Amino acid sequence: MLKVGIVKEIKPFESRVGMTPDGVGALVRLGHDIFLQAGAGEGCGYPDKEYREAGARILKDPAVVWKAASIIVKVKEPQAKEYAYLRPGQFIFTFFHLATDKRLAEALVKSRATAIAYEMVQDDDGSLPILAPMSQAAGKLAVQMGGYLLTKPAGGKGILLGGVGEYGRGRVVVLGTGNVGIAAMERAVALGAEVSMFGRDENRMARLRAAHPGRVQVEPLTVGRITAQLPAADLLIGAVSVPGARAPIVVPRNAVSRMAPGSVIVDVAIDQGGCIATSKPTTHAKPTYVANGVIHYAVTNMPAAVPRTSSLGLAAKTMPFLQKMAALGIENAVRIDPALARGIVAADGVIRNENVARAHRMRWKPWP
């Protein structure tokens, strides 16, 4: 029998929830126990009543939920206040982004808990099924937020990305051709903006050129090519990352200085350190700052701005894995499913991902 704990997120302005009432009901009907911290789903429109009707036990104290559960299903990485709840033999299924959080990496090692990172669960074809919907949300939000910040009341250049008729269209530069970059590009194209993309995967770049002939300029990602585009760019979106590792810096500080005052940068890769030299983490409470005359938006949990949509998308992707764990047992499921096994970033007091270990100069050992 699986004992699942769903806790209320305590990261500032984080209102997503790890499981929806429908998901809870599906597991309860199979005979499993679900423990929900009171209020965990209220921020995205799921009151305790719906979880109770689905069969969850509602508990007020998060410590009780953590203690009762064999697996904790979250959205964001455990915060410092939650480190005391980590314990040997427990599984935590959530986003971790450990390459930028040494304190959490050390806490996981000390606790001997098993961390399965959503962003590292990877299919044989290299795709990241759980990360994908959040990447799509972040890519769309990058254009939405960037477009707003370009308005004059927000401090921007006074640019409407889609222009008016054939006049005044904005120029968007997208770095990266993964899920974030493609979602951002498609949203910008739909608005009518001029769009340039930079990537490293030649096959994917060729497909993008074929899919958007004459609409999107797609080029190899080099500092020189990017820098040449920046003086004319109104919105620069950073979406370059490496699974498990810190994001590489692909736009140096001196290149940012070539952008016109009032331009906007949205660095979606900030949860992995950022791919633009002038980026630093921000929050939904204070999402922007100005550097080199350019407005920067670098919120580390962008999809939390739309918690209802994000929770639905996330739950749809985590549920098949949770059902597999429920049917086989957590440890057997992880052994049998290579995608889940690739998601293990810490277990038994050891870091299990080489990129994470290198980021913090920690010892590591492959799992199992």
C-alpha cells in the first residue's frame, strides 16, 4: 500500500499543488492512503472539501503529513524549514534543481532520503515528460510577461509585440530550441512579432525552419550571432539549459549592454542559474530589476503565476508514474522504469547525478 503525502508549498508566491482531487481519488480507489496538509490546494482552486470527498485524510500539521507518508508529492524543492522533515527511506517526488542549491543537496545527503527530480525524469528518446508542461507554460509566460514589461507604464520602450497592422512590430530573440524556446517562439509568432531563434540541435533547427518558413529566423547558437541581434531586440528570452547542471552563460554582460534602454530580458533558465550574465533570481513579489538599462525578469518559479493551469498540466504527467509506483511499489517501479531511475538525484546519503555533484564538488555514485 502506498502512503502519499501532499504538503502545502511554502516557497513565496507558490500556489501550485502536487496532486489534484481527481488524482487522489484514482489512488484511493486502488486502496492507497493519501494524506493532505490542510489548504494545500486552495491556492489553485481546490478546497479541502474536494480532497476529502476524493478520500484524502486532511491533516493540519505538515510534520504529521511528512511523517505519515512513504512518498511526498510536491511541486517545488523542499525549503530550509522543511529539511528537518527529511528522513531515511522516504521518497520525495518534486522539482529539485539541485545544481543551484548546495544547501539542499547537503540536506538530502545528510537525511538519506531519496529524491526523484521531476526535471530529471527522462524517457529513452531524451525527452523530459514531467518537465515538458511546465516548460511550455514558462515559454508562453515569458512572452506574456515580456510583452507587458515593454509597455511604457511598466518602464519599457512602449512596444506592442504584434504591432498595429504592418507597423511597429516588436522583435523577439529566443535562445534555445527546447520546449521553453518553442513555446515562446510560437506565442510570439501568434502575436505577430518578428522572431529569431538560436539553437544547437541541427535537426530540430531544420524542422523549425521548415515549419515556419519566412516567419522565424533560426540560427546556430553562438555568442557572436546573438550579440549581433541584440541592438534590434525588444525582448530577449533565455531558455538554454542542461539537465541536472547549471545553465551555461550564452550572453555575456557586454552583449547585454548593446540592447536599447527599456528593452526586456526574461531568463527562464534562472532556476538552473540563468543563461544570461546579468540575470539574478527574483520572485513574484518583486519580479524585475534594471541592469544595463534593460528590464530583467528572472522569477525562479514562473509557472506559479498560473497555478491552476500549471497544477493540471503537472498532475497529468506525474500521475502515470505514481500509478506505477502504486502498482509495483516505489522501489520496484524505480528499478523497472528507466525514466524514473534517471530522475534519482540523491539516495542513501549520496548524490546520484554527476552534473549535480560537479556543480558543488560533492561525491557522487550512480544509482543503484
